[in-house]
Amino acid sequence: MPKSKRNRAVTLSKTKKKGKEHKENIVNSIRECAEKYSSAYVFSFENMRNLKFKEFRDQLKSSSRFFLGSNKVMQVALGRSDSDEIRPGLHKISKLVRGDSGLCFTNLSKEEVQRLFNEYEEHDFARTGTTATEKVELQEGPLDQFTHEMEPFLRKQGMPVRLNRGVVELVSDFVVCEEGRPLSPEAARILRLLGKKMATFRLHLICRWSPDEFEIYREGLEESDIESS
């Protein structure tokens, strides 16, 4: 029996209420961290890998707390101007929470934080749409790395292959991807099969706040730019 409009309306209002509660919880958590920890950082990321980031976060959980998600919610929590910021100077980092970014509250020294973020790098298989970092071309001839069962799948990926006495053979040279061009779904699958990792998950520090200091790490960005934004 189909649900009535009234039942659907109740379900939607519950969902909205839960969403609002979730945002409020994040805002409260960020504000608690601003009081609890000695410094706060805004960082950006490229080629995010959730599992790898969780490992990085867990490694620092005794000294730090991370937030990712809605930039708007994080900005509201910190305060968007000096009139509504929760601690003096926090509105400056709030203005730099934009794009692919997150917050890190920590008791670690700034030297240790810089070292951890600058050294962090995880290589992984590239996904569809990622820009190829190099040209990958397979030469005509046997493809010994693939079993004969793989031949139909490889053909579906657009590779000109055939079976020759049980060995997968490329009947002509084949370009998997071109440097600087976005990867097609087929190219991403072939690169994974080849064991070729083209994506690097990195974290970049943008700025640091502490009660007595504000620092910008991103080149070309000045404090005056933040105040005027």
C-alpha cells in the first residue's frame, strides 16, 4: 500500500531535523576544539583517499582532531568576521576554508605538523577523469602478464587483442592514455591491471592559527588578501 503524502512529509521533516542536528554537532565540536587545542590549521588535499586519510588521522588522534565536510558549516563554527569569531583571529582561517579543504586542531608543535604534512604522500591507482601524468603505450605482441581468461575483458576495454595458442596477444600498438589528458573509464581499468599508479594523495598546509600568531603557508597569499575577502 503506497504511503500517504502526510507520512512522506513526516519522513522529510525527520530527515531535515537530523541534518540540522548533525550540523549543530559539528559546529559545537569545532568550537570545543578551538578552546581545547593550542593551534589550528587549514589544509587542502588532492586525490583524496578516504582510507588513507583515516590512517593518517588515526596516527595523530592522541594529539589532534580533524574535520572534513561542509566548508560553510566549518566557517560558521569558527566565525566569519572578528565580530562573531569564537577566539581572536580565528575568522582569518575561516576565510581560507574553501574548495577541497579541511581543519586540523592540534597540540603538536608547528615544526612537527609541517614535517608530517610535507612528508605525507600516498600513491594509488588513478580514477576516471584524473589527468594522466605520462603516456602509456603497449607494444604489439604477447601480453604475458594477462591470462587467457582476461582476453574478452581486455577486448571490452578497446584493446586490439586475440588469443594465440592460449596467450593474449596485442595485434597492434595500443595507446592506453596520453600525458595531460583525462583518463577514460577504460584507461583507468587498464592502468589498474598493469599495476600503474598515477594518482598521488597529498595534503598541503594553507595557514596556521594560534592565540598569539597567524601564519600563511600558501605562496602568493597575503594576510591583506584575507581581510579584504
